[in-house]
Amino acid sequence: MPRVDWVLMILPGFIIGASLSAILSGQFHLSWVPGMWEMAFDGYAALRFLPAFFGGIILAFGARWANGCTTGHGVSGTSQLSLSGILFTACFFLAGITTAFVLS
């Protein structure tokens, strides 16, 4: 019989938690394209595709080089209180925040 544990519940938890946070903050809305991307690329799908495509290639290269998925390393590493997992996740978020500021 299947066991219900954190591995099974993590995805619904992410979705419910993020949705609840957005609803409670008054910022919940559905959109196909984030406003920042629409402004930056004037609604052209081909221009939005290029950075996403090359970002995916870089991500895949990094995941292969590190022998695993970046998100999986962050989730499983921090849940095990692994120092490398915690440091990686901090650097991962720092890089994401920096990229968001550069693109905006």
C-alpha cells in the first residue's frame, strides 16, 4: 500500500501555499505571460522563447555537470539539513534574485 509522506505532499503543498499567500496578500491573478516579460519583449512570443530556451540549455548543462537537478538538490538537501544543500539553495536564490533585478 502506498505511503503518504512528504515526497507525495510536496507539490500540492507548493501549489496550495503559494496560492494562499497570493490570495491573502491581494496579489492573486492569472496571466499567461508575466507583465515584465510582456513589457520587455512587446508581446512577441519568439523573443520570449530565446532567453527561455538558452536558459534551459544552461540549466540542463549545470544539472548534468552536477549529477542531478538543481531544484531536487535544493529541496532534498535542505530537508536533510545538509550544509551543501543549504548553501546551494542560498546561492540558487541569490542568482535568481540578481537575474530578476537585471532583467527588470
